[in-house]
Amino acid sequence: MAGRVRPITLVGTPVLHRACRPVQEFDAALAELADDMFASMYAAEGVGLAGNQIGVDLRIFVYDCPDEDGERHKGTVVNPVLELPDLADRRLDDDEEGCLSVPGPHARVARPDRATVRGFDVEGNPVTVEGTGLLARCLQHETDHLEGKVYIDRLSARARKKVLKEYEALRAAAEAE
């Protein structure tokens, strides 16, 4: 696999909590970044990864995950724009969600069960990704990252506190080993 594994940026790091800059240049450096992102995502056993999750302040994410039918989808989206069904047509999928930047704990997050992302590939060609099931969740989750949001920002204060407490306990245990 091409690309080098980069460390995953953890919750609390400033780059994760602010909107990322749009990609301006579709060049070899962007293609290399996408390769690094795939390598980093696979090494961390994730299904999606946004640029700021490896400390890069650019609107790009990669994904490799199944839809509701189990069909696997893989790609890169640069400068994504998320489209969700109209409220009248929206069905929520209330399921467990986790994040490589908040390793360990999971929490239930209700998200629309369908999502579309429009953007560009690493060469600047237009792409549209339509997702259902886990893929819909992934498209929303990764686009959130590029807006400076982590999934725990969508939780109630009590649920967020519980996830962060579990995360900190796991970190402390890992550091003690």
C-alpha cells in the first residue's frame, strides 16, 4: 500500500475543532496526502478519515466502508458539500458511533440514514457519493470533521461527559502500561 502512516490527531487538539481550509491545488502533494490518509486509516482500523485527523487543515476525507447492503465503497472527496434528505423524507438511524480521534468509547448518535456528498477527487474531477447505512453515517461524520465538529459534539452534555471520562480513563491506563 502506498502512503505513510501518520499519527491520528486526538480530541482537544485545536485543528480538530475548527473548520478546515478549502483545497486550492490538485497536485501530486494532494495525491500523496490522500495515500497517507488511506494508510493511516487502515493502520487505525477505521472506515473514514478527515484531513484534520492527521493534523492537516484541508477539506479532504477518505473512506472505505460498506453501505446498508454490505457493498463496499472506497474513495476520496475533496471540498465536500453534504446533502441530506428533506425533513419530510428523512429517516433517522440511531446507532453507535465512534471516532479514531476519540479512541475507545462509542455512543448512540441519530443521523439521517441517507446522505450525498458532492466534491472532487484528487485530480479535481467532480465526484458524487450517495450513501446508505454505515456509508451515510461515514459521509456525515467525515464532513462534520471538516467543519470542526467531532461526533461527541452531537451528544447531550451528560453523554459527552461520559464518553470523555471513558476516553480519559483508557488513555491513563495505556500510559500507565
